[in-house]
Amino acid sequence: MASSYRHVVLTGPPGVGKTTLVQKIVSSLQKTSTPCYGFVTQEVRQGGRRTGFDIVTLDGKSAILSRVK
């Protein structure tokens, strides 16, 4: 039996809107009760400088993925 799940991996250069696009698509799908699973990474900045990334699941849980010293 084939899986009814679809998998999407989105790649591209920094700052082109990948995370924003995924968040908008997930929001639209959730309004139709379509289950969505996965995560996005969000840039963390301090003083105008990238200091790391957080990983955020589509159900809102988050954790530190990486930080620079």
C-alpha cells in the first residue's frame, strides 16, 4: 500500500522567504484540518548579527539548534 503522506524539502539562498512560505502554507492547511508535521529553522539575531538558529516544530515547540560564541 502506498503512503498517502507527501514530503517536501525546500532549499534556497538565505533571505528569499523559504520559512515564510512554509509557515503560510502550513497555516492554510491547518485551517482545513489537514495534518502537517515537521519543523522550520529560524534565524536568531543579536545586535544586527546572526548568532544562531532555533528549530521550531509545526506545533510550536522550539529548541536551540546552534549558537556562535
